[in-house]
Amino acid sequence: MSHSNNIKTAGHSLENAKKALIMIHGRGGNATDILSMSAYLNVGDYALLAPQADNYTWYPNSFMAPEQSNEPWLSSALEVIENTLQLALDKGLQAENIYFFGFSQGACLTLEFLARNARRYGGAVAIIGGLIGEQIDPGKYMGNFEQTPIFIGTSDPDFHVPLERVNASVNILEGQHADVKLAVYPNFGHSINQEEITIANKFVFH
């Protein structure tokens, strides 16, 4: 199975915007849900792009399952993000003016895509996510973020995403010269809090 390129849009058109935000929804969510988060972010003048996963999930198993068990969905999901990014680039936006926001499964997918394709982006926000695979394979991750700001927020504990994996992911990203800010909230639960929104706006969408 592969995902269709079903990209929902909001905000300004790519032709008229100077910046774009790619938003990746979580398991069971949808593009419209994640686009609604933009109302809380300082992205009023951005073009907003949110691809929709077929069957509302990007890959079937845990992000820490053996990678092969999530194929071919995982590779297709990463290709969808690549296509969404390329859509913005083809309209003349520079990578340093393209931003990312992902939640849960969407945060894992966002971080995985960025680490595999590191360059100077505008910035990224990943709420409750980490790099994908049974073990992290540093050999998959290439490129230089050139101090791209990446904010990661998470709960400890989180049923789906262990803090140990989040910390290991931060180490990889920092090794690729990302400017990573991590915020850990004890027993907060699997959701997004107001402080994370505030940090995202100050650190990434300023």
C-alpha cells in the first residue's frame, strides 16, 4: 500500500506567501485537524500544507517496531512529505522559509524525514515523537541543519514514545547541527499543552 498525494491547504497561497508550514497529523487524525492547530501559531502569513494519510495512519505499527514491519507505508509516507516540500520549493520558496509541525505519529515522521534530509529549514516543531526504528541507525541520517531550530515537546512517561528515544533523537539532530530545544512535562499525557505552543511561537515561528 502507498499513500496518495492528498494535500489539504489553508492560509495564503504558495504563490503569495513568503513562508510555508507543512503540518503532519498523527495516527487516527487527519489533515483538517492538524491544520486547525495553526490558529494558535504565529503563522498568519504562511501557506499551510497538510498531507492526509490514507486510512488515517501513516504506518501500521509502533514507530519502534522493526522498520520492515512498517513498510511499504513508511517509505510512502516519507515520500509524501518529500512531495509536499517539493511543491513549496517549486513555487519558489527557499528551504529556509519552509517550516514543519508534527504531532505524535506525525512528529515521528517529521523528525525522521528531516534527519534523513538535513539542510537549513525555517524550523520544526515535533510534539511527542522520536526517530523511527527498532534501534536508531545513525547511518540513515545525512546532511547539516546549519542551526535550524527544532523544538521537541514530550510527556514523561508517554505510552507511545519513551523519553529515552526522544533523548537519543535529540543527540542525532544536534550531531547534524540542529539547534534543538527539548521540553519534558512529567505525567502530562499524550497531547499538546499551552506552554509548548508558547515555546514554538518564540523559538520557531518568531
